Amino acid sequence: MSNVDLSVQVGPLKLRNPIMLASGTVGYGNEMAEFIDLNKIGGIVTKSLSLKPRKGNPPQRIVETPSGMLNAIGLANVGVEVFLKEKIPFLKKYDVPIICNIAASSIEEYVECTKILTEEEAIKAFEINVSCPNVKEGGLQFGNDVSAVGKITHKIKAVTNKPVIIKLSPNVSYISEFAKAVKTEGGDAVSAINTLVGTAFDIKTRRPKIKNITGGLSGPAIKPIAVAKVLEIKRNVDIPIIGIGGIMNWKDVVEFMIAGASAVELGTLNFIDPAAAIKIIESLEQYCIDQGIEKISDVTGSFKI
Ligand SMILES: Cc1cc2nc3c(=O)[nH]c(=O)nc-3n(C[C@H](O)[C@H](O)[C@H](O)COP(=O)(O)O)c2cc1C
């Protein structure tokens, strides 16, 4: 044990370390618990929940691409009611902040979901997905519209006292304008980024490899874009940022933090190595020791330009 302080603060949310698991890549936590001790990570973000259960898109829903993958799951999930009855009891056995991710096809649905979930004491914060590229209604329809993102933030803040993190889309020209709207309307933090719209064709059938035609690109291919988006937000808006996109190891985490992230989320990496989170936390501690860093939070936004 060293004296390094790995704890970070994301607005009002205190985490024991900056490593969280990203929405949609760890379900509701039960499979992950077979690989890692959930008590050791900074936080877990659940699969996007909607008011009613959703079946999602028909297959093929996932395809591998160079340095990444495309997915068009279409927000398949059990809905808030089943989540509260059947899924959260498992997660509550662990001492890990549960961040509930919400997706919706109308502003009213976002508000309704938040109202129901905020009653559950074990939920420590909300991450609002306004940026899913794989659904017809909701998703990017909101994520591309600054005033809609502001309105959603405002209405959700009105029905919960818990921290509200808005998950932003990279499929826009200036992501910082969206972060500004979140800040103005009282949002506590932003997470960046969700996936980038992409597609791939089978050259023999000439059909898209994904049934939905387009999907969301994730994995190492998107990391430089994600770091640039975090930096853009950091340089323009005073709001805590959670960095997401293509993190494969501890060095990537440090890069995101230097660019301005207070914490990060691991996504695609969980499919490659479900135990990666723990290794990354240990390596981050070693990095701090080697660099003489007492508090990892000092790394946030420490870029030199
Ligand atoms: C299979 C899959 C499903 C996802 N589902 C969701 C989701 O339900 N809600 C959400 O906000 N993001 C979802 N995401 C996006 C991730 O949380 C993350 O923002 C994105 O994958 C970029 O990070 P990465 O490159 O580390 O994977 C999903 C990503 C993948 C690969």
C-alpha cells in the first residue's frame, strides 16, 4: 500500500478511483462480478434504461472493424421496473457507486424514468444518454440539438437531487457548446464521448454488415477523437468531465486526465479483457509513485500547450 490518493471528485460525486465501467459494455454488473471485485472500481454505469423494456435492433448488431467495433444494439434493456426489482439487488451487495444510465424517446420519458429511479437510495448518480446513434427516436435527435440537451438537463435536475451527468455525442461540430448548455441548465458533469456513426459493407453481398445499416464506432480507433473532444470541453467550459473512448490501458487513462477528464469509463476493453479495470487501477497507482504524484486528481487538466 502506498500513500497515493487515487480518489477523484466528479462534481458532487466522490469516487475511490477514476476508473468506471461504461454503459452497455457491462450489462447490470453480474457477469463482470465473475471477473473483477466490483468493490475496487470507481463506479459502474448500467446499460441504458428506458421506461418500458426494449428488444433493441434485429441482428447483425455487432461487427469488428480495424482497431474497433461497430454496434447497433438499439438500446435493448429490461426497463426501469424490472431493473429495480431484479437487477439492482445484485449490485447493491457491492460497495460501488451505481450510476444509472437513462435513454428515452421523449423528454417526458427521461423525466419519468429519473423520477422513478431517484427513489432508489443505492443509485448515486444519473448518466443521461442523449447520444445513442442507433435508435430512430431519441438518441441523436436530442444529442444534435443544443437547446434539447439544455432542456433535458433542466427538466431532469428539477426531479432529482442526485448528480446528473449528460453523456454527449461526438457527432457534432462543437461539443463544447453542448457542455455549455449542460452547465447553464445546472447539470453536474458531462461524459464524452458516446460512439461515432460508422458503417461497413460486405463486398460480396454489397450489403451493410450491420442490419441497422449504420452503427456506433468504439474502441482504440476513436481515442484521439475522444481526447480532442475532452480537451475542447476543458478549454471552453468549467464543468467536470468523464472521459470515454478507446481506452485500452492505464496510459490512455492518464492521457484523458491530462486533457481534462476527472474520471474515465472503460467500454470496448471490457469485451477484450474483463479484468482490465483492476490492472489499470494498480498501474495508475504505480505511475503516481514513479512520477511523485500524491493525488491523481492533480493530473486532471494538467496539459501544457
Ligand atoms: C456494445 C455496446 C453497447 C453500448 N451501449 C450503450 C448504452 O446502452 N448506453 C450508452 O450511453 N452508451 C452505450 N455504449 C457506448 C459506450 O458506453 C462508450 O461510450 C463507447 O463505446 C466509447 O467507449 P469505448 O471506445 O471505450 O468502448 C455502448 C457501446 C458498445 C460497444
